[in-house]
Amino acid sequence: MKNYLKLVNFEVNRFFKLYLILIGLTMLSQLIGAGIISQTYMKNAKQLMAENQLSMNQYVEQYGTFSFDRFTDSEWFLLPIFFCIAMLMIYVFFIWYRDWFGKNTFIYRLFMLPTERIAIYFAKLTTIMLLVLGLIALQILLILMEKQIVNKIIPIDLQSNFSIYTSSTLNMWRWLYPTSFTEFILVYALGLLFVAVIFTAILIERSYGLKGIFYAIFYGLLSLGVFFAPILLVNVYTNYFYPLEIFLMVLVTSMIVLGSAIWIANHLLKYKIRV
């Protein structure tokens, strides 16, 4: 456990500078964007009220209120989110290939550490999840800060109620921020599952050379097929299975995919990858 925690700390530190840049860009873009969009709205609203001699209530009746969606639908808000997602998706691959193709093939030094090699796999997997959860937590804090910025610039009477779960653009929000602890566990366990499959596919490619590319693709497609088998079955036999039965089938196939990913990775790390 001690060696595993050291490896996690090591992996996090290797990405930390870039991580801080992602955090900084996200904060800068969204906080500035909240101010600009709010000020633009108020400028236009004041201009219309002055030109048409409208009171605030009359303006609301004719033009409606300011919705926070106006900001969450903007490039100021969305672009840094998509950029962070893209960077983390790239890092899922980079976290392994950097060790093979970086200076002095660092992966061999990792494999020679006095610990089980599978601990390296788990440490990298944990690192990805910590990075994702860190950005998710940051976005929650930023939403609260951005709402305060909007409240300081735009009077409450000119605003409509806002919930991140009813945002028009962010239909993905329920996936990023589940409404219950059970949903949270299920959603992020699913993310962990897919990252584990990608990690194992990378190890397959690294173990078998050129042939490994085809083996890795086949393994990935097979894992997806096993995982989505219950969903395909439910679509074929509609209204046949109870919700609990569907949940149990997905749970079983998920455990099979995750268990096989870890078992294959452990086997490859022990017997196929040499130093």
C-alpha cells in the first residue's frame, strides 16, 4: 500500500504543472466570461429601457429575464470544459506511452521498483480518476463563483431561476454531476471501467509489437461487446426484463470486463513485458 501511494503521488506530480495550467485557463475563461456576458446583457437592457422608457417590470414582460443558460451556453464556459476533457483523454494514453518513448525509457525503471507491477497499473488508473474528480469539484466551485458575479452585475429581478440539471446545453451535466450518491458511484465506476480497458489495450499493444495493435483493437471491441450485450438484449426483447434484472445484467457484464482487464494487465506485466 505504501509503495502504491508513492506511485500515485509520483504520477500526480508528473502532471501537476499542466494540471494547474488547465485549472488556470478554466478559471480565467469562465470568470471573465461571466463578467463580460453579464455586463453586455445589462448594457443592452439599460439601453432598451432608456429608449422605450420602460420600467424593470415592463422590460421583463416584453423581453424576459436573464437566464444563466446564456452564460453556460457560451464559448467562455464550454470551451475550457471541452479542452480539459480532450487533454485528459489524451493523457489516458500519454501516461503510459510517455514512459516508453520518453527520455531513457523510464518504464523500465518503474518495472524494476521493489513492488508488484500491477501497482503501477492501479497507480496510473487512480491518477486519472483523481484528475477527473479534481476538475469536476473545481467546476462546482466555479459555478457558485460565476453565479455571484452575475448577481452583482444583474439585479435579481432581471434573472430567472437556474439549475445545472435543466440547462439547455448541458444535457451531459447529469452525467458529470449525478443527483444521488448511487448514481455518482455508477457513473464514475463506468468511467473507471473504460479507462481500465484502454490501459489494458495499451499493454497488449506494448507486449506484442505490431501484432499487438490488432490484438488491442480486438480486445477493445470484445470488451465493448460484452459490456453492451445486456443493452442490445433489452432493445431486442422490449418490455421483457424488469429494471432490476437489467441493472444486474449490466453489473455482471461490467464486473466481467473490469475483472478481465485487470487480470490480463497483471498477466502481461508479469510475463510478457520484460526489462
